[in-house]
Amino acid sequence: MTGDGKQAYVVSAYLSPADLMAFTTYRHDQCVALWKVEDATITLIRYWEVERLSGRKHHEMPLYDVGR
């Protein structure tokens, strides 16, 4: 984006995969972030730590799996 005033929102996520890989690719401190991109500026809008939402310290399990 080059000074044209356009903006976009981007979501980034660091989450355990929702399959058997969750047990071999352990991810500590899972999180999701919302970013605003405007011209050459990137701003963090919101950040969610999964363990704060789930109440489980060191939440390492996937948020969703086939069984759910």
C-alpha cells in the first residue's frame, strides 16, 4: 500500500493444529491477533491469549478437533 489511504485488517494465529499433529507439534502460549494495515503502518488492534479465554494454564490442546 503506497499512500493511497487504503486499509486492511489481518488476523494472525499461533494455534495447535486440530488433528493428531497437536500431540507432536506442541505449541505453548497459543494466541490470535488482529492487525490493521494502513499505508505503510501496521497497528496491533487486539490480541487474545487462548489460556486467558479457556481458563487452562498452558493451554496446549487444539481449540477444535474432529471429535467436537
